[in-house]
Amino acid sequence: MRRSVCALLSREADFELICDAADGLQAVSEAERLQPNVVVLDITMPGMDGFEAASHIRKVASSIEIVFLSQNNSLESVKQAFRHGGRG
């Protein structure tokens, strides 16, 4: 799924894909190092879930916009995504 999303985004003229991370820990580390404009996170990731990763990213770089992309569409998950700093 990650590869498909990366391929889709890399075809868009308005996006520059600068990194993809295999797990939540790597996502936090790379977000801190690269300071991207937007981070796309899944709710369910190995090592650290997307909610926890978003909270860590918010602490180290509050200007990064966070978007969650997940198969989980429960109302509680959506609310939790926004509580952890997600914008969509």
C-alpha cells in the first residue's frame, strides 16, 4: 500500500516525495530530519502507531501538516486522528 501511495503522489506536479518510512519510528525520525511540509501517516504502523507518531512529530516540528490515510474509518479513529494533530 505504501508503495502505491508513493507512486501516486510522485506523479503529481505539486508534490515532491522526499521520503517514505517503513514504520512509525522511522517516520518521526525522518520528519524531524527533513522537515517536510506534509507527512502522510497510517493509523496502524509497526513500531509506533500513527497517532503516537503524529504526537511526536507535532512536538519536534509543529509546522508540519499531518494527514492520515487508513482503511480504518471509524468515527473514534477519525476523532483520535484530529486530537493527535491530524489535519485530514
